[in-house]
Amino acid sequence: MILLDGKAVSAKTKERVKNEALNLKNSGIEPALAVILVGEDKASQTYVASKEKACHACEIRSIMHRLPENTSENELLALIDLLNLDDSVDGILVQLPLPKHINTSRILEAIKASKDVDGFHAINVGKLASGLDGFVPCTPLGIMEILKEYKIDVKGKNVCVIGRSNIVGKPMANLMLNADATVTVTHSKTKNLKEICLNSDIIVAAIGKPFFLTADMVKDGAIVIDVGINRLEDGRLVGDVDFDSVAPKCSYITPVPGGVGPMTIAMLLANTIKSAKNRAKA
Ligand code: NAP
């Protein structure tokens, strides 16, 4: 069994991003990412602080907008408009979840698709589904990067994606399909999940339930990608996979922490560089 070391792949990706950012700066383009946080959600504050730190480490200008909880939808839309129009801004990210009085879809659709480095805008979702070049959500993109780094070709492989969220499951399925895998997307209403998993060469678990994928659901030699991040009552951070029992059956597996998690921010930075390169070409 080989551990897929997302931490190492993330470090390598960030190094590449930093070099590309320096090259862009030398040619007069300073890559910039605007991050908007509305409210006081503790986890969101931590995520945003990590994104800011990663930008600094990789020579990307970070523009932080911390707005109070009672910010109106119109005020947020006005800020997004300003950032859309600002040619020095390459990426715009609105940290989710937003306070309940704000319509998340309306906000995500207001971000200019060419600056939508999270890949959540319908135009980018459509591009991914059509196999066209656009921005791809960072977590599934990071998974493809890990597979690429380990020279794992998904072509012709049976892939089971557990979970159908817009940020992980659905874009993951499209990326796998675009890479010529045979993909089954499963969810809470799927009837024969165990059977589908046992028939899969690759399983991507993105459910949000600790220890959900157990050894009896995994065939020998399978590749298992664990997207889950679950905090147990004793403080431990675990994935959606029962790692101790599943790992011995796998050819490759991602650990939690240190697997998929570190790739998400790395790919956010990579998407920002991609946008800055588009600006340089324009
Ligand atoms: P989500 O929006 O809650 O989606 C969970 C999915 O799991 C849903 O599609 C749900 O099905 C499915 N599901 C729930 N119970 C199931 C069951 N018994 N059998 C099969 N499918 C089941 O979650 P998410 O945002 O995709 O995140 C999933 C996990 O990944 C979470 O632990 C999250 O923290 C983690 N995550 C990690 C990163 C990272 O950077 N590593 C990024 C994003 C998310 P229905 O659609 O039928 O409800």
C-alpha cells in the first residue's frame, strides 16, 4: 500500500505557483486574490486566514474584505461588482457559508466567471461538464493533481464517487469522466452502494461521515481517496474512510490529515495564477 502524500504534492504545487507568480510580477502583472468573509464563523475565519497566509508565501497579493454579519445582500453584491471591474484583481472568492439572510447562489453567480477561482459559477460548472477549459473547484482538482503526481491513469477505470455536492462530488465525477474513467456517482439514496464500491478500481469518499467506508466495501488493490474532514468528540480529525481496516487492502490511499486537505488551497492559488496568466495574455 502506498500513501498518497497530499502534503508533499501541495508543497510542490505551491513552489510552482510561487515561481509563476514571480515570473508574472517580472512582466508587470502582480497576481491578486480577493477574499470576502461575511460574519464571525470561527471555521471560516481559520480557512480565510490560511488562504491569506498561503497567498503571502506564494507571492500572490491577498486582498481581504472582512464584513460584519449584518451586511446586506446588496452591499455584498456592490463589493463584488467593484472587484469584477478592478483589472488588478485576478480571483474573487466568497467564503461559504454565508449568513442565512444572503442568497448564496445569487452571490456566486454575481462573480465574473473569468475571476471565479473557486469554479462555482454556472458558466464554469457548464464548461467542466462540457469538457471545456474553465475554473474547476479546488478540492476535486487537487485530487486529480495528486493522481497525476503519482502517475495514476484513471482511463478505463471504474470510479465510484460517494457524494454529489456541487463543491466535491459532482465536479469530481465530471473530471473523472473527462479523463476517460467509467464513473458512478452515489449518494444517500443509492441502494446498492457496497456492490458498486466492490466493483470500483477507485473510490472517492466525500460524505462527511467518519469511518463510513469500511474494508468490506473495498476490493483488493483499490485506490481510495478520502475527502472527508470530521472532528471527533475526542478532538481527533478523521476522514470518511475507516483508514486502519481499509488501507491494507488498497494499492494507494490518502491519509487524513495530510491527503486531500492540503491540496485545496494549493489549487486555489494555482487557479489564481491561471487567471493572472489570462490577464497577461489579454
Ligand atoms: P455535503 O454537501 O454534505 O455532501 C455529502 C454527500 O454525501 C451528499 O451528496 C449526500 O447524499 C452523501 N451522503 C450522505 N450520506 C450518505 C450515505 N449514507 N451514503 C451515500 N452517500 C451519502 O458534503 P461536501 O461538502 O461534499 O463534503 C463532504 C466531506 O468532505 C465533508 O467531510 C467535508 O468536510 C469534506 N470536504 C473536504 C474538503 C477538503 O479540502 N479536503 C473540501 C470540501 C469538503 P445526498 O445528496 O443524497 O444528501
